[in-house]
Amino acid sequence: MRGHWRISNPNDTLGTMNLDRITIDPRQMNGQPCIRGLRLTVKRLLKLLSLYPDRGDLRREFPEVDDEDIRQALAFAAGSMDDEILALSGPHEVAA
């Protein structure tokens, strides 16, 4: 069973994103979100982005990764984060 992700958040200015390159298959990589069914998890790609700040270097080492894979991995990660405003106790400002 393979699935594709969609992110829909009414508070998000980006609206609904179709993340058709993010796949989930319980038989592959223990069901972790992967890029295009490859044995490359979203988490691993995010780590690679931090190790290779120059995307040209990243592409030379991992030619199977393209800009849309990176964009969707970042969108998936951002959509997975909870973004809320919390009031701090004391005389502090409100933090975002």
C-alpha cells in the first residue's frame, strides 16, 4: 500500500499543497515518508540539505534528487510542525 500526502491548513497562506513525491509504504523504510518511492527518507534529505548548503554539491553526490524533491520535503516538514503563538508567563512579550 502506497500513499501520497496532501497538506491542507486553512491558516496557511500557501493553501493546499499536493506532495505527490512524498510516498509512504509500510513495506519500505519502516513506513517512513520517502521521496518518490526511493529508499531516501524525507528526514534523510533534510539532513543532507543541512550538510550540503550548496545544492550543486548535493546534486553531484545525489543526482537522483531534484529541486521539486527538495521543495516537497521542506513543505512536508513545515506542514508537520505545529505553529502556534504561546503566551509567556511574566512581563515578556508574546512569542511566535
